[in-house]
Amino acid sequence: MLIGYMRVSKADGSQVLDLQRDALLNAGVDPSCLYEDYASGKLDDRPGLAVCLKALRSGDTLVVWKLDRLGRDLRHLINIVHELQARDISFKVLTGQGANIDTTTSAGRLIFGIFAALAEFERELISERTKAGLTAARARGRKGGRKHKMTLAKLRLAQAAMGKPETKVADLCEELGITRQTLYRHVGPQGELRADGQRLLEQKRLQSF
């Protein structure tokens, strides 16, 4: 059985499903087997897609008008199609850049395999570049990762503020641009230094030598 999925990004009437619906009907999808969403492709939570995927059974084929109607990016698309294949469900794209993808045919499976290989290659390149960047940073005496939001100046302000009974923790965190968890890792309720605060002070002392 052919199951069709349609999507447009806006539900304000500026975008309609007519073109996709006509193409899917012409491809042989029954009107009762059409599912739709009015949502961005970047959203994981798409009710129409969730119902559509749940309705698919072994031997069915999921049909979309264009590849970008289904997923938010290449890796997301490939994950969905791999899940479908594991359930013995085929996938077909009618037009656009992915029009050669039809996993009911050997040629279509080959094209999809190329897409999957490219996605894996992209992941490996990103990983290699990240590792190379971190190695280069360490060689220059810098450590990778996010910068600590807590600074020595903020630590001093937090100590002074936490020692005052009128201080509201939520307001203090907002003013300093840190989370409550970050605050309490560095400073106690009475302004006393905690483990992360002690480490920050020690780091600053070592850097000043």
C-alpha cells in the first residue's frame, strides 16, 4: 500500500498542500492514505508525521513529493528511512533532488546508499575537524569547550550578594548571567566558597605568577 505524507511550514494560508496532494494522488496514493503537517521541517514533534509512520505496515511504501518535506536535514532523513527499512517499508520521492530515491528498486536503493554514505562522511569530517581544532588549541595552551560563565569578578559579586538576607537568588543569577546550578557550585548560601569557586580562585592565582 502507498502512504503519502505532505508538509508545508506555515498554517496561515500563505502555503497550501494542493500541489503535493495532486502529485501524490497521481502517483497512486489513495486519498484516505494521505497525512499532512503544517509545521517547520526542523520540528521533531510533527503530529501528522507521527501518525503517518505509525500507520505504515510491512510491505507499504511511504511516498513524499520532495525529500525536504520529510526531514529537517540529511541525517534526520536517513535515520527515518533506515527505521522504515528495518520495518520492511519502502520509501519513494516523486520530484526534486531526491527524485531518484525509490527503495523499491535496486537503483533507488543504490542512490539512497550514496546519500547515507555522504551523511556518514560529513559526520566523520566534522569529528575530524573538531579534534584537529582542539589539538591545535591545546598546543597553544588553550583548552577546548565552552568558556566558563563564572568569572572571578562574578564570583566576588556572588559572594558579597549571597551573604545578604535580602538577596534573591533568581535575580542574582539573571544579573550575573549564570544558572542557579553554576552559582551554587561556586558559592554557598552564606557567601562561602565551594569547590568550583576554590578552583577558580586557584587558577587565577597560578595565572598571575
